Amino acid sequence: MRHRLPLATLLFSLAAAVALHGADRAPFRVIYSDDTTHILSCPSPFKPEKSSMREKFIWAAVDEVADAGVDACMLQPGLGWVPWWKSEIVPIKEHLAFLEKMGQNMTSYDRFVLNGGDMVQSFLQQCAIRQKPGFISIRLNDVHHVWRALVNMGVEDREKAMAEFQFFADNPDARIGPGLKGDQRMQYAMDWGNPKVPEHKFRLIEELIKNYDLDGLELDFMRHVTRFNPTRTTKEQRAQIMTDFAARVRKALDENMRDGKRPWLCVRIPGYREEFDESGVDLKALCAAGVDMFNLSNYYFCDMQMEVPEIRAELPQDKAVYSEIHYVTANGITDPETQTGQWKRTEPAQMRTIAHMAYARGAQGVSFFNFPYYRGTHTGVDKLGAIAGGNAEPPWDAIKDLKNPEWLARQPQYYVVGREYNTPRLKHRPLRQKLVLNQPENVILDMAPPTGGWKKDGKLRIQALADMKDAQFTVHLNGTALPPNADISPVFPPRYHVAEGTPADYRAYNVPASLLKDEKNTFEIIQTTGDPVQLFFMDVSLP
């Protein structure tokens, strides 16, 4: 049975259908993805205290995004394995019977669905009321259920603790298995090389397409990016599997069009081509399969080093490219055993610089992921034990400006590179390891001048995780040495005072505007004396 919107809420959808259908390229400048779980995890103006799930919270989450001026809204209804909608593929009562058998309790989200709630329908209705196109984003291989079990060291039967959905429990042969390089938790992810996995995921997506009036659908390749055991499939096979899946979804979308409206198909993919082979990304093949939008992601962190221009150059002009913005730019682990640390918040000036660079390199706009987590959590601690850094409202006021390329090109620029702890699993990422004396650490930033060019000199700062003591450095920009600057204060006063450290954690250098290039710029950092330093953050401010 199809879930139809009330007549009053169809006014926008029907009017927008003509505009959406027939557009050569997705018209959205700013797209926003809502992970749903922030509603209960984070304190907010519409839910300041802990509470169970309510439909009004879904409406309020849409409202605050619509008020901020985003162009399109996405909802991630859970991990993508247990439907948070009215499902016949995985009925809620069957799922809860399975949980009971495994000795696990239902969540507040499960209870919401059991009591007749439908998060997808509630979200889409509110999007129509607020005149915002509504997308559903489906995570293709989320393994947060595994992470929760492995973090809980008191669990005796880990297999049962990880089995939060029946497909996982019933198909141990369809898991990736041991032997992966890097994060060993990913051995418990489902292996898309086993036909059972994409088939099960497609049935869930097909149900959404048939039963709901979607403006678009996103296939999230990034939660989590590991979908294959590389010893069982070749890169060609992986690309074929993911392309065939996208084509199958595109066909289902086309066969279930409503009122002549062709829904957009988006993929959230790595922002680095180095990861394409392992994750099954073939840009040209995905274009041919009917993908309209390419959302470039670094999984969790704001990343100004993503290969936006290179990926944009490989795609036809009728395909829209987006550069993803997150609420954090760096993670400073201060205790490796407990993973305790601080998350440096993304500042509005940094958001504007990311958007400017996206437009300068031919992208259609930017996207947002995990944006509400500026607010911290009710516990004050995130799932991995990292200090949330205090509760503060996200910079909602900065979003509308990101839709104006001409205005952005006239603004000061604030480039940053932060230390990251997870994907992408690239061969080299700056700031991940301690510096080695007299060996260069190269940080490469693609930079585009503002309107009229760079007129004023700027400042570069490097920040360590702890007191640098007597450590000395030489820093070069495009081969020219930069003079030290005794003033280590930020050029742009921060709105979010998280992970600022102490003055002893910083060094600063002048950046002559004449050295900057409208292309990739190389910043070479060499520690010459002192104990090896672990850098945490680097920023380049150009007023």
C-alpha cells in the first residue's frame, strides 16, 4: 500500500515536480542529511531533556533545517538494516521477536515504529509542508551495531550482542571475515560480494521506492566504506556489483515515478579516487547507470584536501557534485587506550571557504552530514568516549550564504587541515603520525583566489596535541621559506572554543599573498629540533 501525502501538503510537491523533472542537473546548492539519531542523542531547543521518540521531534528537525535555508533535505532512517518505516520486508513485530530471542531490548526507535510511527512518512510530509524536496539516504553497510558490542567489554557472548538484526545472525557466511588491513571490526560487516547482501538491501530500498513519494534517494557508500573482502573479488567485480545495484535502483525509481516526477539518484562516495577500487566506485559506469548526484565525503571530518576538481573533471556536466561539510575538522586523541580526546568544531569561515572552493572547481554546491552534533550529547560524551566539547548551537545562520558563489568569492578565506582518526584509509594523510626530525611533512591545499585576487598577506598556524617546548621548525610554501610570526592568536575569532589548547601548543608564520597559486599549494613543515611533535591542526587565514 502506498503512503500518500494529504492533499494540502501536495501543493508544493506537485508544483515542484515540473521544476525537478526535466532539469539537466540537480538544482540544489545545499543539501542536508539528517541521521535521525541526533534527535534523541543531542539536547536541542525542541528536545532539551532526554526523551523517547516522538513524531513532533521529526517535524522540528525538518523545521530548523528549512528555516536555515537548505535546498533539499535527506533522512537516514537508522542503519539501513532495520526499517524505521512500515515494512513488510522486515515487519517490526518479527524484528522485536528476534531481539527478544537474542536477549536484547527494543530501542526507543523500535517502540516508535511498533506504536504505529513511520519516520519516513513523517519526514516527507514535513518536507512537503516546508516546501523542501525530501530524499531518503540509505546506508549500504553500516556496522555501528558491531561497534557498540565491541566497545562493551563486559559482553560475554559477542556474537549475540552484535546480532541486532536477523539478517546478520542468519548469514554468517555473508560477512567479510578476518584478514582485513586496518580496522578489524569491519570483518563483521556484510560482504557485498555475496549476492544475498545486495539482494536484501535492494528489497528494503525497493519497498521505500514503491510505497513513498520520494523526491530523491541517496545510496550511502560511506557507512561504511568497507563492503568487500578484497581477497574474494577483483576491482572490476566490485565496480560491476555496485554499478548493477545502482542501475537496479534507478530502474525501480523510474518504474515508480509519480505525477511525471523523476526522482534524483545520489551516491555518497569517497572524496579520493584512491579508495574507488576497493569500494566499487566507477564514475563513468555509475553515470551510465543513471546516477545524477555525486556527494563527495571524507566519512566524518571536514576535509579541504578532497579531490573535488579531479572527480568533477571525470564527470559529465549534467552530473552534480557536492563537497561535504561536517561539524568537526580534527580529532585530538589524548589517551589512546580510552580514545578520549577533543573534536575541533568547524567554524563558519571554514564552511564558506569549502563552499567557495567547491564552486571554483565546478561543483554544484555543498552537503552537510552530522551537523547537529555541535550540540554535544546528553551524556557529554560521544560513542567512542571522546569529549563532546560542550553544548553549543550549530551555525545555522551560515547556511544561507553558502548558496551564493559570487558573495563567497569576495569573503576572507580560512583553510584548515586536521588530524583524523579513521577513513579514508589512504596511504598517507598529514598529521596522523609524529613528525620525524628533519623530514618534511607536506600538506597540500587546493586554493582559489577571491574576486580580484589575494591582496593581503595571511597567517599559517600549526597546533600540536601538547606543549611543543623547545621544538623548532622551518615551514615552506611552494618552496619558499615562511618567516615566523610571534603572534599565534587566530585571525578569525572562533565561535566554538573547543580543543584550543594552550599558547605553547602553537607556532605561527606569515603567508605572503604573492606566494599563493590558484591551484594546489604545498606547505612543507620540517621539525629541526626538540622531541618529535604530534601535530593536530593547521590553519591558513587569508583576510
